[in-house]
Amino acid sequence: MTLSKGRSLSRRSFNTLALGGAAASTLATPFIRRAYADTRKTLIFGSGEPVTASFDPTSHTSLAQINLEGFIFGQLFRTPMRPEKPDEIVWELATGQKIIDPYTIEYSLRDGVKFHDGAAFSAEDVKASLEYASQATRPAAWYPGPVEVQVVDRLTARVSTKAGGYPASALYFLMGFLPIMSKADVADPKRLQAHPNGTGPFQFVKQDGNSTVLKAYDGFQNGRPLLDELRFSYIGDATTRVLGLLGGEIDIIERLEPEQYETLVSDNRVKTQRTISTENKYLHFRCNKPPFDNPLMRRAVAHAIDREQIMGVMGVAGHASSNYISPLKFGYVDLPDYPSYDPAKCQELLNQAGYPKGQGLPEIEYLTGTGFYPKTKEYGEVITAMLQEQGIPVKLTVLEVAAWVEKIYQAKEGVPHDNMVDVGWSTGSPEPDLVLRSMFHGSAGPQGGLVNGIRDKEIDAALDLERGTADPEERKKIIQTVTTPKIMEKLPSFSLFTSVNLHAMRASLDGAYFYPNGPLDVTKAQYSAT
């Protein structure tokens, strides 16, 4: 581990020196021009991930796209997920919700709201959005199952979950995450994909290279934003984002490296923000191919990893947790007997799996990305060294963001080339099933879990049990004592820690709020006089 520590110190020294000399730097990036913000009425957001080619909110699970959609689309309500009150609900397009019966939840809707194209918002739009987005064929598998919506009147919608076989209470937090689309747009897939049309504070103007240009929506129901324009710009490299902020080309940046955050904290040109997220970072095993189709191998790897060393690498960018969901999620508890660093247990499991001291194992490719999450290469090297110490022949492959994103998910046919992949799963709601079912239910993707490819009847049964429980307190108990312990037992993935979002912004920018899953609320943001 000495070599990895040395590399970390070297990287820290490089980043500190780079930041120290950044005052005179300019960002040589063609898609960003400071002139756009000279009036102090434009905000440029430096995103660590590109947006997708489709603006249909149901067509993806991309975090960058979700962040962008948060500016454009309205939701029935928002869940700020503040650590002191993670289950708080702030009403937006809805003014209230109530359970009518075990399979029906009713929403009272806000009057006077209009979409960016001028169409009036009504229960018909809620019906179109929910019935479309809950279809099993949609790539964004956020819903537990299909819903049917009854339009009681123009401002009342009743959502039935009976066809999906799950209780309406499962939607209690979930509706605070799902964008509401126009009925007309849902009926026209080409328009929906090409031109986003919501009720949110900013409306789409154009795609300008790697930047998405938005303008303030004068008709926003909570009052027009104080800013006139927002530019959502993809800048994949973390150091480039920092140099852009200090050079004046960018106003807010995300996904800082820990050393960068620690340096910027004392820089009076910027303000920093550290937020525990809804996202855990996982080492996902490809469970639909050898050797990780064998749970003994998965457990062997988990016991070879010292998570305390990983937390040392992460510093301010990590929060220790021992579960498959974030501490901000409904039902979180530190799981007893969560796999810990135990080389002797690792060797015992390797022997039981038929690979004594790792003998006979094929080369295992461990895939990670750089430029999106902080320290992935560094702690990837640490994990690789730990596994190699136990005789497990691991090769670490580090890719740039775009190439890494292309390889994360299970495809409809064939199996991934790699054996393990590092990735998180960030969702904008306290609802745990947004993570648990997407990652671990056999119906989530074409080959099981979206990333790990797990298909396990016992895990599915444990997930179905908690989803089918209407009483919130009983459901929480099942999540804590049945569902997450069963996932831990089968270990299709190993949750390493909970991510911490590290942002920085210009010191003159006030009023921005960072949600724990990454999106940003700048409806009240403005620049102070300098």
C-alpha cells in the first residue's frame, strides 16, 4: 500500500501547484466563453458527464441528464433530503397526496401552471407521463411496475398500482423524483426526444456543442429565476473544471477531487459545498459469467478489501456506510456482519470455490472510469493491490468517462468483457427501491440487475416482500432485517462507501441549493455586487 499512498501524495502536490497557478490561467475550451456571463445574469455549470442524445426523461439513467432535467421539468413534489429531515416533501405541481385504498393514491394538483410551450398543465399530463414512464419497456426503470391513472377532474389524478401488483404507498416518495411531461409531447416521441418541454424554472434554447443552453422561464409558478440564462457544459476532466472556475470561465463545478476541495476551501475567490449524497459506490460483480457467477468468489473478494484504506484515499469525498443504500434513504441501517477485511476468510472462500490461493483463476478485469467520480483510479489501484496480495489475478482498466459509460450496463445479448465494474447509483428520492430493484432484482434489465446481471430468486422474493408491504413502519423493518441482509448474503455487488458531493462556485454567487443526488436549484440564485 506504500506505492498507492505515494501516488496520492504526488497527485495532491500536483493539484495544489496547479491551483496555485490558476489565477492567470484561461480555459482553452471552445464551448465556453466568459462573455456569456459578463452581465452577471448567466450561470455556467461545469458538468462531469455528458448529456445523452435524447431528451426523453424515460430513455436513460444518466446522472448528468437527470441534473439537466431538474432545471427544465417540473415534478409533483421535491424531496430536498436534508440529513436532519430526509423524508421532507416540498410541494410543486401537486399540493397534496393521500392514500385512497391499498392500491390507489390521489394527487391534488396546482392550478395556473403552464408548460414552456404555453399549454396549461392538468391531470391529463400527469396521466400521460405516469402511464408512459411506468411501462416495463422504458429504459429508466424507476417505477415498481405499471400504473393506471384516472383523471377525476382537471386538477385531481388518482393513480392505481393494482395492475403492477404493488401497493400505492410505494409511490409516496417516488413521485418526488419523476419529471412530468406534456400530454402532447408524450404522444409525439420524436418531439419528446428532440425538444424538452417542461414546467420548470428554465426552458430549452439549443444544444451548442458540449453545452446545453437554457433561458429563464417567465411563467414559472414560483416566480421567474433571477438569472437570465444557464449553460450546462460538459467538461470531463476535474482539473480542467477547477481551472475554468478560477479563471472565470465557469461559475459552478461538480465532482471535485478531495485535494482540490481542500485547496479551494481556503481560496477567497470561491465557495465550497460538501454534501452527503444519496449515492453509494459499488464494486459490481458480473454475476452472469465466471468466476463471479459463484457467490463464494464474490465473498472472497469482499473479504480481501480493507474499506478503511479506501476511506483514507477518499478523504472528504467519502462517508463510511455499511449497507446497499445511502444513510439518506428510507430504511437505512448499518448492517450487522457486513463483510470486513479478513484475509484468512478470503483464503477459506477461495479454497471452497475451487481456487486455492487463487490458483486456476483467469485474469479478472476490473473496470473503472476517471474524470467523473473522484479518486476512482487511486482507490482502484488500492483494491487491485489488495486482491493481488490474496492471489486473485486482477487487471485494472481505467477509461475516460464516455468510454466507461458505454461499458457499464448489461446488454441484451452476450456478456460484458470485464468481470468487475466500479460505479455508483444516484437517485433523487428517499425511496430505497430506486436503488435496490434497479441493481438487484432479476427483472430490472435484460440479464437481471442493470449492472451486475444478477438473477436470484431469493433476492427477488426479499425485494418483492418489502415492496408489497403497505405499512411504512413494517416495510422499513423488512428492508432492515430481511431485504438488505439477503442482498448482503448473496453479495452480487459490494458497497464500498457513500459518496459525498463536492462542489465549488464563484464567491459572488448566492442562493444555490445542492440536492444530495446532484441536481442544483438556482431559482433564487444571483450574483452579489463585487
